Amino acid sequence: MASELTTESYISHHLTNFTCGKTPDGWTCDPYKVDQMGFWAFHVDSLFWSIALGALFVFVFKKAISKNSDSSTTPSGMQNFVEMCIEFVEDNVQSLFGSVKNTLIAPLALTVFVWILLMNLMDLVPVDFLPVLAGHIAYALAGEGVEWIKSPESFYFKVVPTTDPNITLGMAFGIFLLTIYYSITVKGLKAFIAELTLHPFGKYLIPVNFVLEMVNFIAKPISLGLRLFGNLYAGEMIFILIALMLFFSSIPIGMLGFGLHLVWALFHILIVALQAFIFMALTIAYLAMAHETEEH
Amino acid sequence: MNINATLLAQAVVMIVFVAICWRYIYPPILSVMQEREKRISDGLEAAKKADDSLEEAKLAFDKELDQAKAEAAEILEKANNRASQIVSDASSKAEAEAEKILTAASTTIENETNKAKEELRQQMSDIIIDTTQKILGDEISKEKHEEILKKAAEEL
């Protein structure tokens, strides 16, 4: 990668994760051996940002109340913001979930919303800033000792976790597991299986019903994860393409690139918040469905 | 886009964060919010109650005030009556006393007058007898003409 910077290398550099995984020769983080890694590979950058932003969420929300945990004092600053978030989530849970009492749903929705919002917001950090910084840090730390870090540019670092399908599908998978858990515990295993097999054609076409319902059932988490991934990936992609205008074109087009960056960033704020909200709302909706006992 | 173990790791991370939020973050904030909500509604209710009781107190106060005024007026009237009665009593008593003193005085005056008259009469008869004796010599003595003298004194 130390070779000449081309459009193709620039884009692929931005779309490649820093991956550590198991190759036949053992564990390595060498980007040239990613092809040899099987399933047991981790996108360290995605997971790093995901955990860091999750920790930020926990820290901020914990701090907002531990400082001021009395109901008699007037809330101010961060506490107002935190309470606003919680009220927002409570309202949504209330409207989608109704009277069902489940103390997990609201915290889950809150976590999902704030966490995804933070991860999406990483998209608004200039596309080259963090990857280049990370490359230099990695190069400085590793020096000549690590053969695959030949220069700061040879270090891959993808910043926005939600542009990694593993992250979005991973969260969707977690929610999928919760859906199954609540379907079984609330409805009972029998009713859950009945729901999957006795619709829509009655008991004489159980295999057909099962296939249809299974598609329906599996499609939910996959669409949930891919929707978020697709939106953010596309947004990131456009940022990268706009950034290319600055690097590879004449001055007027470069100036246009600045303008487009601003416009797209402003528009992207909407997508960032909207996708976080959609993910949260669907999470609540799927879990509400898992609690629905009546036949539909 | 290659799916790998990152997916599982992310699912685990998510479960951990959701558990932290569920266990340590959400309930305290929510309880603070609900507590505050309750405090506010309690406060509003208390304010309403206070308003009501103020209204009540005002009514009671007005009633009490009216009653007190009425009582005061009554007491005043009674006092006035009593005062005028005392005054009239006193004046009638004084009049009676004056009358009494007056009668006593006039009786005394009459007695004195009578006494003086009697004395005068006595002295007159003595003077007359003296004079007459002097004129007539010893022809007429007091003892001899007691009868006549008495008659004359009565005529005086």
C-alpha cells in the first residue's frame, strides 16, 4: 500500500477493516492474510469503536445521575439531556408496547438508540482524519517490528462501526435471540411453534406454513441489520467519493467538493438520527410481537 | 462484506451493554424521574389544597368578622343603654336627694322661724309687761295678769 495513491486504493483503503483472525499459521492481523482467515476473524476497528462508544454511553448516562440522584434538586445540563432521551424512549415503548410490563424493553431500546446514534455520528468525522491518525499511531508503536505495517498508509482502520455488516447484523442477531426467548417464555414453546407452523394455511399444510413463516421470521433480523448497514455504508461511500474530488481533481472541482461535503454532512445528520430511531422502533416492535399472545 | 466472528462478538458486546443499562443505568434515572413527577403532582395538589383552604379560611374569617361586628354592636348598645340608665338613675337619685335636702332645709327654716317668733312673742310680752308695770306701777303684776298676758301673746 505504500505505492502510489490511486482512486481505487483510496476507496478500498477506506472500506477495509483492520482485521485480526485465525489463519492456518496461527493468529495474525496482517491485512494480506485476510483471505486465509476463516470465520474466526475479528474486525478490531469496528469492535473498538463499538465498545468505546458503548462505554461512552454508559459513562455519560451513569455520570448524569450519580452526581444528581435526588428528585428534589432541579435537573440541569447533562441530566436534562439524559432524561429527555429516556422520556423519548419511554414514549416510544409505551406507544408500541402498550400495557405489557417488561422492564428490559425500555433499557434495551435506550441502549440501542443512543449507541447506534453515537456509532452513526462517527460518520460525520472527516473520512480521513481518524484512519490516518490511527495509521500513524500504529506505525509509531509497531515501528519496524511488525512486518505488515510498512508505512502509516498500510494500516487499515475503518471508523464507523455501523458501516460494518457484522456490527449491524450482530445487534440484529442479539435482538433476534431476545425475540425467540420472549416468544418462548411469554407464549410458551407450543404456541410459538404453532405460530410458526399453523399459519397461514392451517394444519394440513404445515411444511408450507413453516417455510413461509420461517422466511418471515428470519427476514426480520436480517432486514433490521442490513437496513442500518446499507444506509450508513452508502452515506460513508458518498463521503469517500466527495473526498476524492478534493484529492484527484482540479481546484474548481475541489471547491465544489467542499460544498458537497457540507451539504451531504448536513443531510447525513438526518440519516444518522433517523436510522438510529428506526432501529430502535423496530427493536421495540419485534419484541412487542414476541409478547403478543393472540392469534392474528 | 465478509461475515465473520465480529458478528458474534458484537452480539455479546451488545448483550453486555444492554445488561449494564438494564441493571445500573435505566432504573435509577427512571425512578428519579418518576419520583420528581410525583413530587410535582403532589406539589400542585398541595397548592390547590392550600388555595382551597385559603378560600375557606377567608370565608370563615369573613363570617367570624361579621359575627364579631354584630357582637360588638350589641355590646355597644347594651353599654349605651346601661350608661343612660345609670345616668337617669343617678339624676333621679340626685333629684330626690335635692328634694329631701330642700324639705329638710325648709322644715328647719320654719322651725327656726317659729322658734324666733315664740321668742319674740315672749320678749314682747315681757317688754309690754315691764313697760306697763313701769307706767302703772305695781298695780299690774305678772302673776296677777297671767291670763290677760297670755291672751295678748296669743293675739300677737
